[in-house]
Amino acid sequence: MLDACQLGVVLRAVLAVQLVLGLAAAYTSTGVMDWLLHTAWLTSGGLSGTLAWLVLTCASKRWLRRHAPWLQYAAGVALGVLCGCYASAVLHFTGQLPIVHWWANAVLGGVLASILMGWLLLRASARTPAATTAQLALLQARIRPHFLFNALNSAIALVRVDPALAEQLLQDLSDLFRAALHEPRSTIPLSEEVALARRYLDIEQIRFGERMQVRWEIDPSALHLPVPPLLLQPLAENAVKHGVEPSETGGAIRISVRRHGSSYALITVTNTLPPPSDGAPRAPAGLGIALANVRHRLHLLYDMDCQFHLRRKTHAFQVRLRLPLPPAPAAGAMPGSSPP
């Protein structure tokens, strides 16, 4: 519950406390300049206390996770009282602070910590169990029909031309959907997503042959990253649909997964774009259903700790994801299997 290490929690906590301090300063100010000065003075203590609470709760997160929620809540409120006193000490350096203000700041620190803890509890309950699982399942269900129809159309196109390839494609499709229709989970290891996307691109490779060039750049140390199911496949499908399929000469797709230190992983899917024919303008660049779906699911799981960027150049289009890395698996543990 005490997940105060996330950037979204830090920003919301700081803004909420700053709003309370600004309103408190308004009651004792005689004008705008007086209000600004009073707010700045209160911020010197209030911001210090807020950041101290966030640092302490983040540092103690692993220890608190081993205890009951009520104890986590009590610890958060106690830290709020302590940080309220710390804020009073900071303000005391700028002038004499009456003893009653020390008590008031301690109580206010406990109240604000209690409110923030209640919000964190609601946030945790909304993200982990049925609510998030249901939303993820709904979003994933919107992707699967497109996936199935495209693969079946590829098989139909090959039935008369090359029955053996059509049979191989349907076998790959069967294996692919056996994995895609697995028991719903909110996250899966990135290694499974990479394997799923490989199967999909193998199917499309049968369809396009030499017209489609695929390059994989996979860092095995990032494959334990938890991601929403069907994260990479819609991005690969988007690359095929807009980069390879409309081009008479075909196109190239590059999928890269690399680790950046111990903090986050970068996933990029880049595809070439066909040149405009006869000076015809390109379709306007927008966030398609598949891309919006992926962004929605990432935000649902990671809030502000993930980044989703689209880059469109003259001859290429790139989707870039930056996702926070979990702690590395312990020595001897079995990480997600690396794809072939």
C-alpha cells in the first residue's frame, strides 16, 4: 500500500500539500504580495515535511510490505506527525514559532498523511484485483478479433497458391492463439510477449516472403519485465499494416528491447514507410485504436512511471516505450525463458 516511490504519487502529494498551504496562507494575508510571501514561507516548511514523508515511506516500503495493512496505515500516519514536527523545525529557523503551531503542524501532518494513505489504499485496491483485471481483459478482447481476421485472411490467400504453407500458417496460428487465449493475467513476463510477437511475424513472413525484413535486438536481462498481455503483437501488427503491406517493394521492421541500468527498459518498434505515390499526401498521423489501446493498458498498470512516445519521420515510424524495471530475480531463480 505504501507505494510512495512512484513519480505520480510524489507529484500528486506535493501538489495537494501545496494547495492546502496556499489556502491556509489566504486566511491570514492582507493582499496578493502578502499572500505570496506567506505561501512561500509555509512552503519552505511544508514542502520539506512532505518530501521527508515521501522519502521515509519509500525507504521503508520493503519492510512495511511484510506487515498488515492496518500497521502500514498507522506507520504512515505516525511518519506524518513526525514530518509535521520536522516542518515546524524548518519554519522555526526563520522566526519564533509558537508552541501551539508545533502541535498544529504535527496534527496537520498526521491528517494529510492519513488522507494520502487512504488514497493509496483505494488506488492499490483498484489496480490489483478484479477492477484492473476486468479492464485489461476488455481492452485485450478488442485486439484479438483483428489479430485473428488478419491471420485467417493470410491463410485463405495461401490455400490455393501453396497449401503446404497455408497448413504451416494455420498450425502457427493455433499455437499462437493457444498462448494468446491463456488464462487472463494482468501482466506476463516480457519474454512471453516477445515469443508471441515472433510467432505473429513468422505468420506474416509466410505471407509477404522477402518483402518483409525483420530484425530483433533483444537484451535477455530485460526479459523478466512484467508487461500487459498482447503488448508487442499489436505494435508488430501496426508495423506490418502501415509499413510492409501498402509498399510495393515491402518494408523493414526492427524490434528492440534493451535495459537502461537498473531503473527502466526501452522497447522500440520501428517500421519503414512507403514513399507517397504521385505526390499524394499521406494519411494524417493519429493514434490508432491498437496504439491507443496499448497506451491505455500501460497507463492502467504503471500510471506515470511509464512513457509512450510516437515518432514519425519521412520514411519511418517508431513506437517507443519506457517501462520501469522490477527488482532483478534472485540468483538461482528461473527467469522468463528467452525466445529462440
